[in-house]
Amino acid sequence: FCFGYSIYKLHLLQVNLFQRLMISSVLLIIHCSVILYFSYLNQKYNNGDAIAMVCMSPLALFPIIALNLMGGRAGICTAILVSILFPLQISIPGNQIQAFYFALIITILGLATFQHARRRQDFLLSGIVLSAIVFFSAILYEIDIHGNISIAFDQENIFAKFLLFAVCNGLGTGIVCLVLLPLFETLFN
């Protein structure tokens, strides 16, 4: 009930149905291509490390663009769709439900941080906040997979690895939003 009421109360920008379908389909096609590319990079350079894949995937990017172009409802629906598709696109043996929860947390909190971003500095500040969200979510994801905090952090420099991927993810999302939003606005009015 609460979820349905919150979607009902969110502002839907005045975009006609054809434009919404075009924007959504283009965003989802680009999202699937980006996730496949990051999956390839993960297999090539990180030996298929699951936590590296979920840390470096820009999960919140396209829901944020949908939020800014079409409004809150479209952003939340895109976030849910991206969260459902993410575990299906990557190969994490036996941890799909954790990957779904991770993607859902990142996308929904990413929408919350970028909701009122309109100026360039707002996008960069929201990107830094998203970096912190990805970093702490990755730590919780790693603990959830291993079930024990000491086993989860036996590796050397695991915090540095999480931090590097999280900062690249958050700031990259903010910068790419700055580039793609004007492009999509001119393409789709």
C-alpha cells in the first residue's frame, strides 16, 4: 500500500507516451550494453570477482536519467527493472538474490540523492554521496555473501579496492549524467 501510494504521489513530468517509450527503451538498451561491457572487463581483469562486478557497475545511472527526464515514477520503475535485470545479466553463482538487493538499494538511494540535482555541482556532490552508498553497500554485500566478517575481509587491500570502485562508480555516474542529460533532452525534446 505504502509503495503504491508513494508512486501515485510522485510527480510525473508531462511527456507523452511515445516519448516515454522511446526514452525508456533507449535507456534499457544502453544499460544492458554497459552491464555486458563491465561484465567483460570484470572477467578479463578481475577473474570474475563478484563483488568487483557489483561495485563497478553503474546501476543508478539510467534510473537517474529517467528520473530527470520523465519524473519520479519513471525513475522508480526503471530502478526496479534495472534491479531485476542485473542478477540475470551477470554470473554470480548462488548469490542472485543478494545481487538483486544490492542493485535495488543502490538504484533507489541513487534516485534519492540525485532527485533535486539541477546544477553541475549538485550532480558532482550527489555522485560523491552515491560513492559512499556504493562503498558501504559493497561491504555489507561482502559480509552477507561470506556470512562472517573475518572471512569476508581476509584479503589484502579489499577496502582500497571497494573504495576505488565506489568512487569511480559514483563520480562517473554524476559526470556521465551531466553529459547524457542534455543529449537526451535535445534528442527527445
